[in-house]
Amino acid sequence: MVKLILCAVLLVLPLAATAFPVFRDGTVVYCSGDTLKAGSISSPMVTDWNGDGRKDLVVADVETITGTTYGLLRFYENTGSNALPAFSSFTYLQADGFDIHTQGYC
């Protein structure tokens, strides 16, 4: 589970798989040595986006470009492991060479 607190992305792992899950304390996720930050209305999702067996991070975020608000998808590739993820930077997800976006919020 990933949640957004004060614009810093925290990784929250379960202690055990039970009917009522109990989670460990959150761990701050870093990107290039700094706290990985996203906007206050961002939606982070953990998935193996590129099929390499490591869980990556996709964050739906909002950007304002020349006065228009767009929902964009940031892709953070995990270059570490699933137990100890490492992220260096993000790229915007694209389709046919164009950034995937929605007009307004994601």
C-alpha cells in the first residue's frame, strides 16, 4: 500500500496477511536522494509497469501548462529491489509519442 502524506510518498507494508491487516510504520520513498514528493491531490499506485519483476511507482498528478490544468501520469522506475526500492527520476507515460493526459484532474 502507498499513501500520500504532506506531499511526501510513504511506503506502507503489511505486517501479516490477516482478515484485518496490520501495517508497519510508513517509510519515506526517496528519488535521487531527496524525498519523493508529489502534489497534494496525487494518486500513487505500485505496479510492475515495465515487466521486469520489480514494483514501480506510477503517480497520477496535476500540472498546469499555459493556464490549462491536465492530469498527467508520472512513471518512477524501480532500479532497486521490491524489498528496497530505489527511484532516480520520473518520465511522463506516453502513448504514440505523446504524454498521456486528461483535461482537468486525474
